[in-house]
Amino acid sequence: MQSVAALKRCGGTAVRSSMLRAQSRTLASQPSLDVEMPGMPQLTPASAQDKPASKVTVLDNGLRVASEENYGQVTALGMFVDAGSRYETAANSGVSHLLEHMAFKSTENRSTLRLVRDIEDIGGQMGAASAREFMIYQGECLRDHVETAVDILSDTILRPKLSPWDIDEQRKTIGYELEDMEQNAQAVLTEMLHAAAYTEQGALGHPLWCPKRNLNKLGEDDLRSFMTTHFTAKRMVLSAAGVEHERLVDLANKYFADLPSASTSGSEPKTEKSTYFGGERRVQAESPLTHVALCFDAGSWSADDLLETCTLHMLLGGGGSFSAGGPGKGMYSRLYTNVLNKYHWVDSATAFNSMYNDGGLVGIYGTCLPQDAGRLVDVMSSELTSVAAAAPSAEETNRAKNQLKSSVLMKLESRQTLFEDLGRQILTYGKHEAAVDLCKRIDQVTPEGIQKAAAKAIKSKVTVASFGDVSAVPNYVDIASRFN
């Protein structure tokens, strides 16, 4: 038996030796790892690539084309339009919202079905959004299919069919959205704040959502009239992240050369200046919590103290009474340390700011049980007046500045944020400021500058909005007296 086992072991050893010799012969026939393989693409190390930087080109018709290379395999791109609810009138209020929903529907060249198929064929995602001061048609696709994406953008922007059946379908969709919004306290409160701060007649006080009164009135003529007036080359920016700039310029010339430089309707865009007034709006509604927001005039995108106001926002910070996760959630911000950690009855307290070309808001949004609404207003008012009364410490200021810089830099890691930053900066300022230069300016913010920005803000008339059971919310005169 032992001899049989020994023979088996010898046989196994022989087989393994044979296999090793065969493998050695195979490896010997392969090229060495230090020899370049034929037919392989040339790889360029990251250190040899051009440093990513924004580039801007203005076409003959006035369209601005902006891009920044990130050497990724996916491209994010979009067309920004200097349009939105602030340019609407009482008669066509909601037209931007309806246009948003009509994007990427039937065009003169494509049916809705074909358009959806063409987007999916390139592995793309496309959509549109409307805001108070701009509209955007945007998308993402594989880098090799940028031309198709630009073609689709031009088709939906320059040649929309605006068929009656498509409009009817989107009216129904908006109707459902409006029903949902009525139960969305934060969305309602945002609308109320702008209406109170700028009045419904003011440009920034116009509703962002299509009013129910206009939903069945707006039609093809309203949509085309608004587009003819506002969708002109000099009011638009084609922006992209993750594409060669020269290629994007060539595509813009190819697909947007027919874009008119100025309105062909005979009417120029309405550019009414928005004025801050302050005031109050409150809505009694079924809600387990009472929602309250206090805010003040914060200047605009062009204000000298813009970065002080943004740092003030980070310094106040805040959030919910429960926050999952570890450090880095703003736990040392004032609204956490002075409010959420001290008052168990506060459900949430969060600072916010909203900036526009000729206006801006900065304040605090909080929630609590209905019976605690009066105390919530007291606490929120106290935090706003205290930061205006005394400069924050150097440590607190540095923490807020670092949070602001990290927020900017981390968000710019996203190609979606990068191309949006390019487009919106050029639409607002006519130029793009690199993140490194912005961070240098943030470094110049001082504690005294933050205090001065806060003191300047609370000198304006307070704006108050509340939603839910508002019976315990103090009256406007009472709230305003806390800031006199």
C-alpha cells in the first residue's frame, strides 16, 4: 500500500512539473512587461495634463460658451437663460413653471418618444428647472456623445412644438404638484417669505409656482411670446464640465448659430428692479408642528459684504434636534450650541440665505410644537440680535470661514455643481471667479465684518412667515419691536 501511495505522489509531482514547464514556455513567448504592447492607446499621466481652468468664448450672436475640463468620462452641460418668475406679469404668471415642464417634449424634429429614446441611447439624463432669476436646460451624458446632447438641447430650446395635448398633460402634472406643495411647509414658507419681503407686485415676490388661477389660461401663445422675448443669445450661457472647450465652441456654433441676438417679438424683457419692504404672511394649516421664519434684507450678489453674510450664515448654522452621523454637522454653530442643545422643545432651527441680482434674504427658519411658537420666536430673535451686537470670537469666525470654504470646494468636486457654478456666475457677473480666488477672499473676512453685516441686516424691516397652528405666534408689531 505504501508503494502505491508513493507512486501516486511521484505521478502527481510529474504532472505538476509538466504543467509548470508548459506555463514557463507560454510566458516566455509573451512580450516583457517593460515592452510597449502594440495597438494600445497612449496614456497621459495626470501631471502632464493642462491644469483645469474655466474658459469662456463669446459667439458672434452674443451667446457665451463656458467650460472647464475635469478629464472625466461623463460630461455635464446645460443652457442657462436669463429668465424666470421675476420677469413674469400678473397675466402670464407661471409661464416659467409651465415651460420647465414642456422641456424635452415634442419638437419639430423629434416626437417625445424619439427624444426620450435618443437621450437613453447616449446613456444620458436630461431635465429642466426654473427659478426666480434663471431657467436651465441641463443634462449628463458619456463624453463621446456630447454632440448628440447639444443637438437635443438646441432642439428643445429652439424648435419646441408646444402641442396642445402636451400642454394639457403638463397642466395636470402641475396641478398635482400644487396640491402636494400646499402640504409642504418649507415650500409654502419660502413663497410666503418672498411675497412678504418684496410684495406680490415686486419682481422677486412673484410666485415661483404657477398660480391656480393661471393654470388653465396659459397656452402656446404665452409660452412662445415669453421664449421669443427672453430666449436670446445675449441672455444665455452654454456651460459644461468635462469637455474640451474648443469642441464645445464648435458645437455651439453648429447648433445655436440661428439663435437671435435680441428679441424678435418687438418687446424687450421686463427688468423691473426689486425693492425690499419687509412684512408678514401667515397660513393657518393642519400640521403637527408650527413653522416660523424670520429674515432681513441681505443685499445682493453684488453686495460688498456678500462673503460676510455667507460666513454669518455658516456661523449661525443649525439643523434638526436629531442629526445622525459624526463630526462635521455644524455641531459647534450658534444655533446648535445656543438653541438646539439648550431647548429640548425646539424641533429644528436653521440659518438660511437667498441671494439675487438686486436682493437677498438672510434669517432663521425654525419648527416647534404649536404651544412653543412664542418662545421659538424669542430664541430666534435673540440669536439674530446677539450676533449683531458683538463680534464673534476669532475661533468661531475661523471655524465658520473654514466651513464655508470646505462647502464651496466639496461641492465643486461634483461636475453638476461645477458646470452650474460656471453658468450662473457668468449669467450674474459676466465672468467666472476661480474657487482658489474665492477662498482667498473668504480668508479676508473678519469678526468685525460679520458683526457689521448682521447689524446692517437687522436695521431693515423684519420679514415674518409662519405656517401650521399659528395662534401662539406673536403679532408682527411685537416681533418687529425686538429688533428696534
